[in-house]
Amino acid sequence: MEPIKIKLEDFKLENFINYYEDNIEELISEYNEQRKEINLVDKDYMDVISSDEEYENLKDANDYKEVLLDEEYALHFIIGKTYEGQEKIELLDGMKYNLKHYLDDLYEDNDTIKDIGDLNLDLDHFIGLLFDYDNNELSISVTNYEHGCEVSKPRMEEIEETGDVEDKIKELLERFMI
């Protein structure tokens, strides 16, 4: 998926952040060590900031918006996870999609995704969205996100090919577009 470019005034960022905070716990509840808040990303090195000190003053959606507008950090949101053995994905809105229940080129049901593109299908990765702000424009791109399990530093990789998942991600984002 090519990064979505949109004027900030055309996207309800605070509403998206509040929606995220209301739903993220259910999506990644079994990952105790996982940072459930929004992640800050150093724009120069594209590293996920793991120091708690950087997050101390971030209390609500407006605080995160201000950090983004200062253009020092990008914001990263976990919006999905994969289930390796069961070959399915779950998104932030609670929808689960099967990855192997199709016959030839026909889907067996509406909850099936045939192609996930370059998204990783293993237990150490999440599907993420990276929000960057530059030149009065919000850029939203999809990432593979490896949380590191407290053994290593979290890592993310921007990806372009998301297969059928692209439509589901766009549907999620369209809820917050004006």
C-alpha cells in the first residue's frame, strides 16, 4: 500500500487516537511486556523509542498530536496481529480474517483474505500504521512491527505490498476521514 497522504484537517487524528486507546488492550492483551500505548518513532533513524521518560508527559490524544506536529517524532500504532499456526489475522476493530479458507480463486466467505502481501505471518510481528507529519501533510504507511519480547529492541519496517489487507486498512482509516 502506498503511503496515504492527507491534510491533517481532513483526518480526525484525536478520534483515531482515542479509538486506538479504547481497543488496543483487547488486541494485544496476551503480550504483557508489549507497550500498549502509541509508540514514538525517531524520524531520523526510524527507531521505536522505548525509553519511558519520553512518554511521561503524554497523557491524551492532544499530547500525541502535538508531538507529531513538532515533527521530531512519528507515531506508530499497532492495528493488527497475525496467528501463525491458524493462518489468520485480527485487526484493531476486532474483525478476524482467515488466510487459507478459499477454494481455487473463490473465497468461501467474507472473512477470508487470500493475499497478505509482504506482511509477516509469525508470532513476533504485528501489523502497524506509521503516522508521519511533514510539510502540512499527514503520511500514513503500513509496517511490519516486531515487538522484541523484551529481549531485543522493537523494530519496524515500512512495507508497500499488503495484498487484500489494504482494503481492510483503508476501511479502518476512512472512518476518521472528513
